[in-house]
Amino acid sequence: MRKTIFLALLVIFGMTLSAQDTFFPTKVGTVLKYQTMDKKGKISGSYKYTITNVNVNGEDLDITYLIENLGAKDELVYKEEVTIHQRNGVIEFDMSAYINKSAFQQDGQIPSELTITGNSMEVPLHPEPGMTMPDANVLMSMSMGFVKMKMSADVTNRKIEAIEDITVKAGTFKCYRFSADVNATAMGIKVQTKSIEWYTKGIGTIKTESYDTKGKLLSTTELIEVKQ
């Protein structure tokens, strides 16, 4: 069960600012819903993202999302707000996205005692096949009585591999295919996976697949609905 903490990578997504120049939404109230399936195609949960605030300052952009992690029966597991930044042609987002924080949640909320350290993950605003991207890492910890919970993730070998069409429940999109290696640890248990993500300008992540070290599919997350 603990290994599943890292199998559902939080989907990073977006819409256009102007002329399809950014991956991120700029319309308050936009909602995107993603569904996660296990290796057998069984639905294991979903995520809903609602844009709550947009701040534009010249070419700089800050977008705040309400993220709701939902269970297999659409029940709320936890929720939180996350702000995505666009600076100098680079999109930056919180690396805590690579850890499922449901293990830390209390009454559907992420407690304030949770400590997060690490760097931001960067995505180029104008990606091209063959480009490489900086590594990223995160460490999360929280004390619960006499027990201290720790989770970490290192994302390495990040590459933009190709441009291709991808079809999901929400439609067909021309996407950039990103890949990365993810080395994660939860309560002393180490998990190594390979992540493949398809991004499109104007919406962001369309689909994510996670594979084990033998190349076997572990989980899939895909866009199933867009409301604007």
C-alpha cells in the first residue's frame, strides 16, 4: 500500500495567457478533472483543479489553484491551494506535487505542521524535442506524536522527447512528450519509477504514465473533462 503513495503523480496543467504562449489557465473558475487508473485499468481516484486567482504583472504570471484529491467513489481525500509561477520564459511549480500528501491529511486538510523543503520543478515555456531540463527534489516531514513521517522524491534525467498526438477522454491533442526518472522514499521504502507526461499548449498535461524499473506500466492519469 505504501508504494502507491508515489504512483499517482499530481498532474500539472494550464491554459493560454495570450496566443498560446503559456501552458497555464488564466481564467478564474476554469476546472479540469483528471482520472487515475492502476496497471489493470481500474479507476483508483481522480483530481479536480479549480483556478481561484490569477495575477499578471507584465510577462510574469502567478496562478492559484484549488486542488481536490478524490477517491475511487469521488469522495474528498484532501484539498489544498497551490500557486504556479511563470518567470523569464520558465514555468515553475511546487515539487511537493510529486508526493501524494493524503498520508499527511487530517480531516481532508493538509496540516500546518507539515514541513516541505526542496527546489521548484522547471518547464520551459517554449519546449523543443531534444531539450533537457534541471533535476528537482522535495522532502516532506511531519511529527505525529513520537513518530516522524518522512517522504522524499528526486526527479532526474528530465527530457523533452517528441511531439505527437494523444487521445484521452477529453479529446485529441498535439502534445510534447516529457520523460523523467523518479526516485522516491516513504517511511524507509524506496521506489524507482519512470514518468512519461504529455503536455499541450493551451491546456497543459493531458496524460501521465508511470512505469517500474522493468518497463511495466504501474498507473495512468489522464484528462477527462474541461470546464471554462
